Amino acid sequence: MEHMSNSFKNLTNRPDFKDRYNGLKKQVLNNQDVQAFLTKHSTEIEEGMIDRSLMKLFEFINQSKNCHDCPSLKECKNLLQGYHPHLVIQGRVIDLQYDKCPNKEAYDERKKHESLIKSMYIPKDILEAQFENIEVEIDETSRLKAISLAQDFVEQYNNGKRPKGLYLYGSFGVGKTYFLGAIANELASHKISSMLVYVPEFMRELKGSFQNSSLDEKLDLVKKIPVLMLDDLGAEAMSSWVRDEILGTILQYRMLENLPTFFSSNFDFKQLQHHLAFSQRGEEEPVKAARIMERIKHMAIPIELIGKNRRG
Ligand code: ADP
Ligand code: MG
């Protein structure tokens, strides 16, 4: 703000002020967003209002809107980081109001979720995963297919459909978690909330939540989030409680409410079914395992990620 009013003062002191002023005004009036606002409010805009509001309008056209000029919240170029302006009529002038921008909203939402669910923690490289940056080796047709399915998902979801998620499986280090992160980021850029939960840690965390009674609250959040990603399913310690009370409850709810769910696992369907059938105590419950598998198959398209181990 400071520098703008200063430059304006400097301007008024100069002999070519009138030219400059008109140049500024032209610039403001040429702006598409300003034009749209003036058209929309043409009946309320009276003589002189634009002149009285010129500095505000100039501020407006120089700020990023809807994160168009800011690749991330950290790089936000606006006066008030994380806030973008819109124009309002305030008495006899046009003024600016600043609201949270999409990047800031997504950031705040993630913080809120993180404060409740610790196992939601996402490693830094995965936080930055993007479709465009997913490296694909020549022989990785499975990854290309997965990218195309994931892009279809985002597009359809954006059009109001509720398509199936993906069940990504494959060995350690092929990039399953990274892939889920890229989908989550793509969804966030379309203002669609998702949550990436690391299953083994989440189950441990829930077990520990009996004492502080936050169990229901955590479970509720995971049940109801618009898009859920269950990362590394099959790596958790299996028990009938984990399978039936937690996993079963989450999947049942999401299936009935038509809420898309993604999975990643080291196991293919058959191996996962086997894992779900045996509790750590050695009890075998094949029917209950089959019931969970049925839900997963109903909710997600299986796709194997094949490639080198990208870790280390
Ligand atoms: P997985 O979950 O299958 O065990 P990760 O998603 O953790 O594997 O990926 C292992 C490492 O490789 C991570 O550090 C990740 O950032 C990196 N990585 C994975 N896939 C890609 C990719 N397609 N392009 C670039 N880096 C990747
Ligand atoms: Mg992983």
C-alpha cells in the first residue's frame, strides 16, 4: 500500500501528471475483471466514482486473484499473503474486500485436519507431488494408464459425478504414495477436499484414542471427507477390531454415501484378502475378509504400478 500511495504522490507533483493519470485510468479500465464489475453494477456506478476509486482499482488489478499469479501460498504476491481482493461498492466509492484465497483455504483446511489426525502427516516431497512432474520411464505403461485414469477421475468429479477411485498396488518404492499425493494436490487445486491417511499409523493412533475419547471424532472426519486416500493398506497390524470396526465402518459409510476412496497397497486383491482374513492372534475369518474385499472392489479400479524402486 505504502509504495502505491507514494508513487501516486510523486505522480501528482510531476508536470506530466495528467498524461500519467489518464494512462493509469486506461490501464484500470482495460482490465477484464474491472470491466465485468462495472458492467454488472452499471446502474449503481455514478459519475466520478471511478475517478474517486482509481487507486483502489489500481491496487485491485495488480493483485493476484484466485491464485492465478501465485504458484503456491508461500509465493503469494499479494499485499496480504493468502488473501485476494474483490471489488465492492461502498457508498460513493469502489472499495476492495480481501478474502482467503483458494491456496490459503486449502492450507488452513489441511492444518485443521492435521491437528486432529497425526497419521495424516505427509512427507514434504509428496506434499509437492504434481501430475506434471510424475516421472515416467519408457517401459512404464502402467503408470501412464494410472495417470490417465486419475485425470479422468478429477475431470468427472469436477463435473459433479462420483467416479470410482483407484486401488494402486505394487512393490515398495514404485511411487504409490507419491501418486496419491499428486491426485490430492490436483483435487486441492480444484477446491476438492481430500485426505491422505497412512493406514498403519492411523490404526495405531485410533487404538490410542480410546483414552482421550477422540476416536469418534477422528473416525468421523475420515468417513466423511469428500475424497479419502488410504495409503499402505495391508501394512497395518490386523485384528478383527481394525478390520470390522474401523475399516469396515469407514468403507461401509463411504460406499453408501457414494464418497470416492483411493487405496495404495503392496498387496494385490488376493494377497490383501489373505491379510484381512488372519488376525495377529491367528484367528481365521474368511467371510469377514471377503466382505471388506467386496467393498474395496466396488469402490476402486485396481491398477498395478510397475517400475524401479525410487527410494534411496
Ligand atoms: P511407495 O509408496 O510405492 O513405496 P513412494 O511414493 O514413497 O513409493 O516413492 C518413493 C520415492 O520416490 C519418494 O521419495 C518419491 O518422492 C519418489 N517418487 C515416486 N514416484 C515418483 C515419480 N513418478 N517421479 C519422481 N519421484 C517419484
Ligand atoms: Mg508408500
